[in-house]
Amino acid sequence: MRLEILAQQLGEALRASGLMVVTAESCTGGWVAEAITDIAGSSYWFERGFVTYSNEAKQEVLKVRAETLACFGAVSEETVKEMAKGAIACSHAGISVAVSGIAGPGGGSLAKPVGTIWFAWALRSGKEWAAQEYFAGDRKAIRQQSVERALQGLLSILNGSLKV
């Protein structure tokens, strides 16, 4: 229910702003796009979504630099910012959100434990924001919290609070 409410509010904010959104997702596997498109009328504000789970897909589709992935990894501020900018560049949307993280149950490390998620949001104008979160729970819970945070960030930008 929470996702539906957030997605409904996001749709209203996007429609009011005249912007369309594009998503660039890794660990959420398209769930952000699904939440947005679950709302009737979403064709007015949803432009497209990219699911770039592998590093190769991030490079080929969103133009994330190999050097960025080699130096910082897929779960990093640098990578999600490049994903968000790449999604804008490869679409007609005015705002983007990118998500990359470790949903578990494996794959974590001391530096990046399971539940580490990076987000980035970008406007076509070039303004960008990033945030890191640590979520608890099983794989599904971590992914759901990530989708909620991605939508909340978009809403914050559109509502002018910029507290992403």
C-alpha cells in the first residue's frame, strides 16, 4: 500500500511539473518502474525504464565508464550518478532515478554489507543528488525499502524540498 501511495503522489507531482521520469535500476530489477506504471495514467509521466543488472549493461546501455566501475564498484555514488545521467541522456525524460545496491542474502563485504544501497537523481538541467542508505531485512524487504526511497527522492525533488 505504501508504494501505491508514493507512486500516486509521484504521478501527481510529475503531471503538475510537466516532466517525465526515467528509471535506471540494478538491484531493484525494474520494481521502481513497476511501482510507477501500476498507477493508471502513468503514460503521461513515465518515459521509460532501464534494468542494468550487470556491469556490462551499465556500460553499454547507460554509458557508465569502465574506469568508474573498476575504481568504485557498481554499488557507489560515482556509479549511480553516471547511471542517472546516462538514463537522462538515453531518454526524453526530464528527471531520472538510479538505484544500485546489495540486496543479499550474499554479496556483501565489510566495506559494503548486505543492505547497502546507493541512489542518484538527476534533472536534464544537470542538477544531481545522491544518497546512500543501509536497509535491514531479507532480500525482498531491502528491495522494497529501496523502491520506496527512490520514489521519495523523486517526490522531494519535485516538491522543492530537495531532501533526498
